[in-house]
Amino acid sequence: MIFVMNIKTIIPISILAIINSILPLPSHAQSQNIYNCLEFKNNPTTVVDTQRGRIQLIIWNSNFFRASGWTPQRRCEAVTQRFQKFSDSGSLRYIATGRMNRLPVICVAEKKPSGFKCKSDGLLITLQPSDNPNNVLIDLFDISSRISSGGLSRGGILDLEEFLENVPTIPDETQPSSTTDMSNDTTSIPPEKSPCPPLLCPDDNNNP
């Protein structure tokens, strides 16, 4: 009788394990955010397609980059590709400010015991030496007007997952602002090097 009882106990558990292995994972585990550079309100715009819908991430019309020599279109394409790369690797959670090559940057950050630090390969945007990184971060993501709480934690850290869960979505009829499809672009972006990081180089410089 004991043997039979054990069989009855084991069979349902085994069946349940098989069923769980066959059933699809929850949608949130399968979802992937897709980043593209599209035309939105007549400006090149980094958008992200999420489960909630399409979200405008950055409209590239900021005055912070006038002196960089990069057109809004080129900035949009280059930085959007970086967002997709970090998203695909699963490391795109926290966005912070810091310094790389002695220049202020906006970067993908990781949490350390001492606080949030830029990942060594986490560069998103290189800024001008005179820029205030926190102001640029707020301006680029239009944080103040889209999230009443400000969207930044103490220390200027943007939790991108929380941000994407709270900001409004936009219509998805927007069109690509160039022929570049960021979701399928596997071209690597050369690392930024001082004294002329790519996002600060003049337009006649061929370094993307």
C-alpha cells in the first residue's frame, strides 16, 4: 500500500513538471524592448516599443549638443543603437551620469556597495566638458514634464524600467527617420577615445 501511495504522489508531480515545460513562459519573460530612431514631431527621436506600446525616449533637438558637430539624425542613430545593444545584453536598467576619458557622460550604470557607477563599457552619450550631466539627463528624457515625481532617484539615477512603466505612450504610426533599422543593425560602434570622442567629433569626421 505504501508503494502504491508513493506512485500516486509521484505521478501528479511528474505530469505537472512536464506540463510546465511545455507551456509558454509568461509574456513578460519573453518580451524584448525594441529601440528605433524614428521621425516624431519633425525631429529624429529614439523610441522604444514595449509591452505597453511605443514610448518616446529622447527627442534629439536639445541645445546641449549644438557644439558637438553631430547632426540630430546621427546622434539619434548612434545612441539608439547603443540602447538596443545594452537592452539585448540585459544590462539596461539604470542610467546615470559619470566621467569617462576625463569627460562627463551619460551611461548605463550598475549598483555597487558604494553606490551606482558607470559600467566600464556602458557609455551612452559623451557630453561637453562644460555640461551639467544631471541637467542634460533631465532635459534629454524630458523627465520633469512626464513624471510628476521627477523620475530620478537621489544621486541622479534613472531607473529605466520604472520610467518606461510610467511615461505615456505615443502613436505607433511614426516612420523611420532614416533607412537605418536599429533593431536589426549589428554594426558595432567604435569605442569613444579622447580627445575627440565620436559624439563630439565634427561632421566631416568619418568616425561614427
